[in-house]
Amino acid sequence: MRCFLGIFFFTLFSCLGQSINQKKMEEEIIAYQSKMYDKIEKFDTRPLYILQVNKNNCRVLVSCNDIPHWTTFYENIGESQAVYLNNYIPKSGSQIVTIQIYPKEGQEYIADNADVDIKLKFAKDIDDGVDVYKNLAHVELPEDIGSKKAPYFELKIPFTANVPWDFGKDLETAQDLSKVPNIEEKIVAKYNQLRDLLVNGDGLSFLKEIEYSDLKSCSYLYATKEELLVEDKRENMDVEQANLNYTNRIIEEIENYEVVFGYNNKLILLRSKKNKESRIRVEYDAPNGKGRDGVSKPITLYIPSGSNELKVW
């Protein structure tokens, strides 16, 4: 399970800047991450909430508690994947998952052969095997969806969660971003600031910008410092042993986007109009002539209480 970007990501980005010593940057990142991992919260219980998404002949977006999930299902192809919901659950109590269904690209209405099958599952502990997961809910598209001539359809799954954390106050006290003047201009500037750090090879500053976001994922998906350091070491060895030489790197421009608010306007993100993904992404020529590849970091922003600055949530 990856809760953070890892050494591979920053090794890739740190070699973008010609004025940055790559080896020194890697060492600084490793040292910083080691200290960062000390801040991971630990809990006596480790429940896990999972959404199994199966879809075909349509496009699907998922949100939990009005927080868009970073994983999208917006391609025309059939897709089947389980996604974690833990860090979309601010605190124990009532929750709601929303599944937005759209026609395939080029179609006006959701087709008669469109298929969406969603299961909400629960594990008492993250290490439980899938055979002991409890099914909490199951929703599907109506069988007569084609006759409805629907350009859009929505399914909702209300459920009650019991989790050992509460980060609700952080969001509830955050600013209402719909009331911030020139908010689109400001969010575009923030995305470009993050992008510029990577263009300039400053992976350490980028890591500091996303620290809260990665710690949140690490904490609520129960990662430990020990396992993360082992994984970091393994990744870094893979990079060194492969003697990777990434060429033709392109960090995507911030363009062709739409602005999306979430969690009662406390969160905001830019996402691609085409695939609905919100991210900072770099693409490159894979080693050994294996075509193009890439890595990315999902980005959602907010302004915490007592601040006037957009930060990565």
C-alpha cells in the first residue's frame, strides 16, 4: 500500500533541475521523510472501509462526504477496482458515498448496456483477508436505465462509520472557499507553484508542501515508520541498481481544467476536463525504450483556520 510518493518519485523529480545535486537531494529527502514518519498517528483499532467499483459502458466518479475521490473511473473502458475510503471519513458517525454516472464519451445518454455495480465493504482490521470483509451495502444501475434517456444518474450509499480518529474540526473550521475573492486565480497559482518546484528539481520543498496530505494518508491507512523506511530503501536501491536515465520529461501544464468544490466548499481542486483527474504529473521516456510512463500526485487544497494561504489537504 502506498501512502506517499516515495524515494522513486523524488529521485525522478530531483534530477530535473540542473543546479541541484541529485545525490544530496536524495539524502535530504530520506532524512526529512524519516523525521516526518515519526508524526504518523497510531491507533488501537484499525478498521478499513472499502468501495468496490465495477463499471462498464459508462463513466463513473466517486465522492465520499462530498470529497471527490482521487481515483476516477472516467474512461470508456470497463473497470473494476477497490478503493479505500478511510481518509475521506473525517470522524465517526453518518457518512455518505455518492456515485456519479455519465454516458460514455460521444454518447448523449447512459446506454441500455451500461453496468455499474458498487459494494461498500468493511474490515475490522486492515490486515483482515478479503474473505472476512463484511458487505455493508450494494447498489446498481436500474435495469431499465436505457429507457430513461438519462444524461446523468446518481447513486448514494449512506452508512455509519466507527473510526479511531477525528479530523473533522480541521475541515469544519477551514475557510469557505466559495467566499474567497479570486479563488480560481489563487488555486491556479498554487498548482503552478507546486509544479514549478518539480520543474526546478526541488523535490524536498515539494515534499514539505504535501507533508500534511501524505501524513494523513499514512495515519488513516495505518502505515508504520518501519515499513515505510524499508520500502523507501528498496525503492531507492531499485533506482540505483537500474541506473535509470529518464529523458524527455514533461510536467503537465495546468490547463484545460475545471474548478471543483467539496465538503461544503471547504476543499477545492482543479481537475482535467477530459479525465477528471486532479494531480501534478510528470511523464517521461521509460528506460530501455519501453515507451512513455509517468508518476503523479493527487492535489486537493484548503485554507486552514487562522491562515490565508492555500495548503495541500
